[in-house]
Amino acid sequence: AQSVTQPDIHITVSEGASLELRCNYSYGATPYLFWYVQSPGQGLQLLLKYFSGDTLVQGIKGFEAEFKRSQSSFNLRKPSVHWSDAAEYFCAVGAWGGYQKVTFGIGTKLQVIP
Amino acid sequence: GAVVSQHPSRVICKSGTSVKIECRSLDFQATTMFWYRQFPKQSLMLMATSNEGSKATYEQGVEKDKFLINHASLTLSTLTVTSAHPEDSSFYICSAPPRDSSGANVLTFGAGSRLTVL
């Protein structure tokens, strides 16, 4: 069964500082990996996804993530955080093949301080 | 881009009543939609897969008779919480997988529905 671990439940960074959110997955085949962001009371918005090819993927809002098969990781990064980035971030893994079921991590809540 | 609309965004009901939540794909057809439940400070838990023209597939531990799912058309799925109780209070989110430019199915989520049962 597929699973996702986000070891950091809550992270606080200063505005302008760099950010890295960790994600480790467990999946028996080539994973399809996603990062979603959820603002309070809102649904989830896709930040970026990895299916194949270049292991460094670029997403919206200046985010990027790197797939490292050897470490079973898909960490999310941003060079300079803005106050509007404060939200909850979910890493997810899915199986390809028609309509995939997606398994979500528990989420990392990002707080941005001035 | 693909849009999934969910209604209502918030609903408050009395214990014992039923509540219906709608999920619509606005600019694409979805033969499959997914319903998730999110408890406070927790991740999304898949409740069921809604299939157009056939019965929904429920995840283990989800009561079929309490959470009725109807996929009425290629653009509409509904979740009805029957005889709601306070423990059913939660954030319910639907999603549908339109194909993106790469041909892959990537889930697009509705904005969610906050259910409060008094």
C-alpha cells in the first residue's frame, strides 16, 4: 500500500527566508507525486506534480520540488517565502492507471513571520 | 483550467436531519469523482469513489447507508449525510480527475463544504 510521511507538522519561517518542506513516500512502483496547498477553509490547489522525466519540477507561485528515488523523497522548496505562502501543504502519492487514488500526507502547516 | 464547484460551502443542521452536498465539474466531464473527509488538523481521508452510472465504491469503515453518493450525470455527484449527528461534523471535499496537457489525470478539488451538526 502506498503511504506518505510529512515529518514536520508545523514550520515557522521568516518572510524572505528559504523554505524546504519534507516528504517521504512509500510505493511499490514508479510513483506519481504531488504537492497541494490549502488555505484556511479552502479546498486544495495543485502546486506541482511529478510523473516522469526531469526530477526537478517547477510549480506555481515559485515553488519547486525534487524527486529523489534513492531517498524516496519529494521535498518542496521555495527560495524566498512570502507572507501569502502561509497555508497548509500536503504531499501526495498516486498510482497511474485511469483514475488514480491519491494518498495524502498529514500536512505541514507553514507560518510566516515578518 | 478545470474547475470543480462544490456547494454549499458551509451548512449547519440539526441532529437527525439529512444534508446534501453537490460537486460539479464545470468545464469537463467526470465519470469518476472522489469524496474526502478532513478532520481538524488532519489529512484528507478518502471516503468513497463516485462512479457515473453505477454504485459508489466506499472505503473500509465508511458507512454506505449514512453517506449516500449519487453520480447523477457526467458533471454532478452528490453526497448526502443522512441522519446527521455531531460526530459527522467535518470538512468534506470532492475532487475529479480531468486530464491535463500531459494526458495524466490530476485531481482538481472543490473548495470544500464545512458541515456543522448541532
